[in-house]
Amino acid sequence: MDRHPNDLTTDEQIDAALERARNAPPRPRIVEASYERGLDLFVLKISDGRRLVFPRENLQALAGSTPEQAADFVIGPHGTDIWWPQVDEGHYLPNMLEGRTGNDKWMERLHRQGVAA
């Protein structure tokens, strides 16, 4: 849509957008995460009650990482991502909720190995 430079957003449009945002359902976020070293698994507790479980080897961000590096992670400030500072990589929760643990090439490799998303 082309807008004329003199077209301004009205106060009513702004108020309507703010109201839609206030009434939108909350987005899922990571509220707790743990790395189960003995099983080499990550368990993410999501705000909507779901639990996501990922083997370390299925997370592209941790390809080639050690268990010690995997154990050093932080949940992003909004709960929408998990980050591993030692490997300077992370994953975005909405992608993980869709079963995406890496880029397209990574996901193709997992599918060839029989790992279901």
C-alpha cells in the first residue's frame, strides 16, 4: 500500500491498535529450562504448560558442543529464546514450538536420520 507523505496515523488508529494488543492472547514463553546431563537432553517448561524435550545433538546451535558448554545457557529476557554464551548460538522459541531446531539444511539432515519434527 502506497502512503502519501502527509498521511498520518490517527489517534483512533493508535488506540485501536493498543486495544488489540491488550486483548491478544499471551505468547508462549520459556519459564524454566534444564539440561539433563545424564540423558543429554534439554527440557523447556513453557508458560502454557507444555514441555519441550530436545536431545542436544538435535539442536543446531549445539552442533559440536561439549556437555559443559551445553549446560551453560540463559533464557532470554522475554522468554522467547535460549542462548548458549560459550558457543555464541541460540534458538528462538516459536521455531522450537514448530519442531525447528536449525536451518532448512539442518532440518533436512534430521529428517534423513529419521528424527521427526
